[in-house]
Amino acid sequence: MLEISTGKVVRVIALARELGPDSTHLRDYISGLNVDEQVSLVALCWIGRDSFSADELEDALDTARRERSAPTEDYLSGMPELANFLEDGMDALGMNVAHEEDHLRDRG
């Protein structure tokens, strides 16, 4: 089970799209997340890029936790397709990000 809210994932997606995955603002946002949230982001990204299937979510989470060595913001900022990977991961898990993205735009 993911340990991050849909809203936070959508925020990362929006920041990555608007500012780029290597933006300081996005890196600061990711570094401000707790370890469980960061692990969930990495696992979600791996599912989105087909390194794991949606059925392997627990394996992806375990692997992300076990292999955690570099700061998560450094790891994720090196992925030009970060926003797409996260969105594809959410889709694979049956989570609709479009509704959350609309709310984020309305607030923004």
C-alpha cells in the first residue's frame, strides 16, 4: 500500500511538468516528504516505467526501501520522464489523477 496521498503525488507531477524534474522547488518538496512517502514515490515511479507491475507493488516498496542510498530528490530529479512515470504508475494502480490535477489547478 502506498504511504503517500494522491494529492502529494499530483503535486510532484505538477511541479515536474511545470518546472522540470531537476528544479530546486521540486527537489525541496520531495526532500520535505517523510521516508515512507519518498519510498512510495520511487515505487510508484518504477511501476510507471514498467520495472514492476501493479501486482508487485509490495515488492516495489520493499525494494525501494532496501535500496535507498542516495537522497530521493537526487534520484528522482535525474528522470526526465518523472511526471509521466508517476502518472502511469497511478493509472496502473487504478488511481485517477485527473480529478486531483483539476483541484490543484483551481487552488493554484
